[in-house]
Amino acid sequence: MTDPGVPRKLASRPLNIVVGITGGIAAYKAVGVIRAFVLLGHDVHVVATDAALRFVGRPTLEAISRNPVHTDLYEGVAQVRHVAIGQAADLIVVAPATASSIAKLAIGLADDLLGTTILASSAPVVVAPAMHTEMWVNAATAANVATLQSRGIRVVGPGTGQLTGSDAGVGRMVEPDEIVAAALAALRPRDLSGRRVLVTAGGTREPIDPVRYIGNRSSGRQGVAIAGAAALRGATVELIGANLEVSPPPGVRLTEVSSAAELAAAAATSAASADIIIMAAAVADYRPEITTQSKIKKETQGDRLRIDLVKNPDILAGLASTRHRGQVIVGFAAETEPDDSALLALGRSKIVRKGADYLVLNRVGWTEGFAVPDNRVLVIDLAGDIVMEASGSKLSVADRILDLLA
Ligand code: C5P
């Protein structure tokens, strides 16, 4: 399985990930981190300190990582192992990172295999601190953490909650899933830094009466994935979400809307300041001409109900016609055409009609496109040329679209 959140140049092969484990009780949770990376198809090499192995057994780490565990600085000297592991790494994750290991990292101490591995590596380093609250808030630890961050080392957590004893507070290592997500995010380029990106996602609902609407099956997954990936790549992201079925990603500003009219109003407010506009939302083409103020009742309607629909303004075409110089506009077209050539023909006339710079085409149907984690897209430009094809998780498709824009 290819990793859902890794840029293309790295996603084509399994990543070499070093998981450094230091001596804290949260070491048992490092097993979950290793497991998640292995299940994503990556090659995991554990470098554990002696203290870490007092908390979690070598056989567990070897079975889960499917590789030998390294501890000893004087092991494999002929292969110059003290630097070779770090040189080969694409990513280093230290989980848990104790107060002591953070202090060592801050001064570049290389008195054990984990220290030499990190110093000898040019890979991104992510640390997940775990310690008691008093140690975390201590000025020495705070200064060490600031030093790590100033060098580009990502610090994920700690979280707040129950600690090892009966006490609670800040200092818990965050859960494995969060560490894995932060670690993979560290591999993304910050190539949208300073850019303002407006993304619309979800499906609009056009009200019939106070309890009913005409809607569509869009879950918002693809747009949310784009918004999240753009934020991780350094953009300032505004997400206009229409009835999202998935949680918005961290680090984006969310405006919730329901109908096409609300989406249009929110987009009009935000569009002027955006460098890139990505219209991934499924916007209803028609709305009921009249929205009744009370519930329509079958007792008064009889056997047949007629609802007249009127056309909604095309928001994308409107934004494209009033865009400022340099603003890039991307539209989506989800269609039920039977094959790629029919999809392309339709897309080529649509992009001209709308005036977008790029149109992302995908096929939808009863079982594809909507509310599923994967997607397959073709991207065309205004000239009608295919500029990109991508398939895979919606997150990997999101990164490929952003690669094109960045
Ligand atoms: O015309 P169609 O609905 O296929 O176009 C899809 C693209 O146009 C999407 O990017 C969608 O967000 C946008 N759209 C819009 N306003 C509408 C209908 C669609 O902005 N009324």
C-alpha cells in the first residue's frame, strides 16, 4: 500500500523510517507507531536506547518492525552502523522522547546509537515528547524544545490527560496515529508557504421546505483532503464546507454553508484575497423556485407533488470572470460518462465555458467517486490538454493536484 500522505517522488517506494525509542513508559505506545508505518508499507528500523528496552521488549519491536532492533553503538562497526542508519533514513521519528533525550538532541550529544544516527542524518526529524508535567514545563525543557524547533525539528504533542501515576496534566505522548500523521506531514515540501488558498468542499442542499432539501452524494472528502494537504504545505487555507461528512483538517479556517446561495456568498467574500481557488464542492445546478415556510403535507398535495426548479448561478464561472491577475482557478467536474474519451470531450467544453485554468475530471456513479476514500482523476488545462492523471487515496490525489499548482 502506498502511503496516503507522502509526496509522489517518495511515494513510489517504501520509505526508510527510523523509529527512535527512548526510556519512558510511553515506549509501549511506540509499538503502535511502528505497526502503523509497517502497515503503510514502509521499512522501519528501530533504534532503541538501553533504557527504552527496559520498558518494551526487543522481541516485540523486532516482530512488529520486521527488522533487527539496533541499540549498541559498537555493533556492526565494519558497516559504520553508527552513521549508516541515519544516512539511509528518509525520516526519523523519536517516540517517546524523554526530557533527557530532548536535552541531548538540543546539544547534539552523540553518546549512543540514537544520538549518532540523528546527527548523521539529513532526514526530517519528528519528536513526540512524553514526561511528567513538571519536567515538560521546566524552563530547561522549554528552552531545549525551542532549540529543536528552531532547527526545523517537528515536535508533536505532548497531549494533556492522565499521566503514568494518579496525576494528570500536560505531558502524555500523543496517540500513534497523530505521530504518524505528523511524521508523514514533515515530508511534504512547504511549497505553498505564503499562498492563500480557498477550497470549497462538500455538497450543497437546496431547501424545499424547513425539513426537506435536494442534495447530492458528495461527502467532501476530496476537497477536505486538498485543504488539509495545502495547509501542510504552508498555505493559509480557507475552507468553505457544504454539509461535510468528514471532519475538517487541522490548520484551516472553516466557513460552514448549506445551500448554493450560501456557498456563493461565502466564496464572494473570500475569493478576492485568494491566490488559488479550488472549487471541489458539488454545487447544485438547480434549486426549488419556492422554499415553503411550512412543511409540505401529503394531505394537501394528493398523489403528485410538483416542485419547479430554477437554475443556480455558476459560482465558478462568476469567480473566473472577475478574477484578479495571477489568481489560479481550479474547477471539478464529476461526471457519469462511460469512458475517458467521453469524459474528456465533456471536460474540454466545460473548462472553456467556465473559464477555469484547470478542470479536475472524475467519473462518478453508484459505486465510484462519492463517499469513498479513493479517487481517479484526469486534469486538463484551458487548452484541453491532459496535464496530470492520478489515482489513489483522495489525500494522494490532493497532493498531486497541489504539485501541479505549486
Ligand atoms: O457544471 P458543473 O456542475 O459540472 O461544474 C462543476 C464545477 O463548477 C465544480 O467546480 C463546482 O464547484 C462548480 N459549480 C459552481 N456553481 C454551480 C455549479 C457548479 O461553481 N452552480
